[in-house]
Amino acid sequence: MTQSADEQPVRAHIVVHGHVQGVGFRAFAAQIASSLDLSGGVRNLNDGRVELEVEGNKTAIEAFVQQLKIGPPAGRVTGIETGWSRADGRYSTFSVWY
């Protein structure tokens, strides 16, 4: 039996805009990613945005992005950019990068 495209692992490069640093956003993202069995990581950018790279099932990543739009209680997300590509399995867990 062949898998559909949605069942193949994919990678998403995500950049989150808004008040997303210093509000527990990276820990929030890591908790959600782990609960959805996604791998990759999250880091703060120098300009105040947060960057994420995740691999896993496309449906799970789409659910992850929806949760990122809500963010943690102290955060305020004003925009999210998402780019898709093929997963290469480079990550085994989800980490907070410094």
C-alpha cells in the first residue's frame, strides 16, 4: 500500500512575528511540537522574530502552526511565514536552540 503525500514527512521553515521573545514562546513551541511528535528546533532572531524548523507529518505541522498563531498567554503573534520542503530526517527531537 502506498502512502499519500500527507503521510510523507515534510519540513516547514516558520518565522513568527510579533511580541514573541521573552514570553515563553520557545518553551511553548517545544511543548506543542513534542506533543505532535514533530522534530526540529526553535530560536530567537536578533530582530525580535522567532524562527522554527520542524519535520514530521504535514497535518501535524499544520496543527502546530495553528497553535503558534495563538501563542502563549503573554505573547502576541502578528504574523507567520511558512515555507515547505522535503524532510531529510536531520532531527531526532525538538530542541530550543540558543
